[in-house]
Amino acid sequence: MDFSLSDEQQAVVDTAEKLFAGHVDDERRITVEQAGEGIDRALWAALAEANLLGLAVGESDGGSGYGFGEVAVLLEEAGRAAAPVPLWAALVLGGLPVARFGSAELRKRLLGPLVAGELILTAALIEPGTDPEHPQTTARRDGDTWLLDGSKTCVAAGTVAGAVLVPATTGGDQIGVFVVDPAADGVTVTPLQTTTGIPEARLDLAGVRVGTGDVVGDPVGGREVIEWLLPRASAGLCALMAGTCREAVRLTAAYAATRQQFGRYIATFQAVGQRAADAYIDAEAVALTARQAAWRLATDRPADEQVAIAKFWAADGGQRVVHAAQHIHGGVGVDRSYPLHRYFLAAKQIELTLGGATPTLVHLGTLMADEVV
């Protein structure tokens, strides 16, 4: 495949790069972290003004009408900037499935405010002890409505979202995907502390009433929605990791080129150079596998294996990159007044979200074995 960016994707990169450079710096990140909400509202508004929140939303719904490839390059830039905004949650977990499967009324109600920066969407995919395709949360009919019961954890942007997509079992092996208002009766949102400061939440549902207009797709055929969303969610994480790794390598190269020890720049030491070179190769592998996965998804090609490969590289190779960056920086690397710690912590959170290296490798092996059979 051709790994070069299209004109549209390059335009997204150029716009995002300038916007993040103008809004995100160490002082601003510290201010946002100390505020406690975990999101830079001014930056979010600027993203909306630049028409970046509606990249994968159809023009008839107020968006730009592009696809997942453009969203992926935006996420990569956000990873490079360590931008404190919930782009992955809002655009991928929330926006993509609503744009693809939502009714005209639901798209109008949710996507317009998303594009305008007035509403943050997300999805509650994770439950302890089970995978997203087999939720223990239940939904039962009650007249013309549904009643939801269950618990979700590690809900990305769960403390700031205005609407949450909740997969729930509707009977037997059937699944529905329901739009839940976090302020509705029966919903309890508990903030979860993360090492990155990126807001997550636990969502407890006790008889939460959801109308038929708040169902994404078929209320008993939601498995199609989940199976479509999960690879895009993983590929979005890989794009974030690609940006995270590239910036960690850049910071490390700049530091090694200016830090002196024994009268020499440490970049001239063979061991340092070799470690940095390995980190660069890993970062490129993370980026290239992420782009391959995003390209196949954006062009509706089979992508299960490519997404698994990208997620493995993001988890395994990504950790090698940020650990090498920390080691080469020495004591400076653990100084929280220096930006590298944000990339180290972000890489760990991305690695473990939706499955780390080992379960991803097991999944990839299963896919390959099924091909042989």
C-alpha cells in the first residue's frame, strides 16, 4: 500500500499541527491538569471552529464528509501533542457509530452538537470479566421503552460526556446499543482516577429508561454495531500511540544532542545511539502498522489481522519506545516538570485499553489459525 497521505489528510495534519502548537504547551497542560476536569475546553472549542470534530460526519449532518483515515491522522497529531481533549472517545467511540448506524433523528440530535463542540460523546464498552462483544449489562422491554441495568468501567471521557453509547444484552445472544444520558434517573457516574489524568468513569445503571429513539441501529441487532466499532476503536488507539511514540523519540533525540557527560554529548555514545535507533525503528513500525490498519478500515477492506498487528505493535513496541526514552533521559525523564512523563503514562494507558500485547497476540493467532482451518 501507499503510506503517503492524501491531500485531504495532509490538510488535516497541517491544520491540527498548527492548532495544537498554538494551544498546547507545558504551562497550558499544567493548568488543565490542576483544574481537575482533564479537558481543555478552549482547545475543544478551537477544534470545533477548525471543523475538525466533524471529519467523519456526513455533510448532511453538518460534518466534512471524510472518513476514518482523516480521523486517524488527527488522532496521531493529538498523540504527538499530548493534547488534553477526548478526541478518541468523542469522534471514534461516539461519533462514528452514530454517523454510520444512527437514525436521521438521532444523527441530527447528537452529531450537530458534536461538530459544534457543544456535546462530547463516548461509548461504555468495558465490563470487568467479559469482553465488549458479550456485555453483562441487560436491556429489557417495558412498553415502548427499554430498561437498562448493569455496570460499565473505564468509560473514556465518562465524566465530561453528555451522551454515552451503552451496549447491552437484549435477550439470548442479541445485543442492542443504547444512548444513555449520564444525568438520567438511575445513572450513577463515578470518576476514576487514572495515572494520566485523562478522565474516565464507572457507569452504574439501575432501571435506566431509554426510548426507542435512543437506540443505535436495530435494538436486537446491535452486534453488528459493536463488531464494526471495535476494530476502529483499536485502530484509533494505535494512531494515538503512533503520535505518542514519535514525540517521545523526538524529545529523546533533542535531549541526547544537547546533554553532555564526560565532556561529550551523550548522543555520541554508542550505547545511547543504539538504544535511540531501536526506539526510532519501533516508533516507525507502530506508525506504519497503525496507518495500514486505518487505511484498510477507511476503504472497507478486511482488516481484522491488520488491526491486531497494529495493536500488538502499539502495545509491545510502544512500551519499548517510551522506556528507552525514559532511560536515555535519566533523572530528567522522571521529573514531572519535564513533558516526557506524559508520553510515558499515555503509552501505558493506550497499551492496556481494549487489550494489551498478550491478549492481542492470542487473538491474532486465533485469526491466523482460523484461516488455515
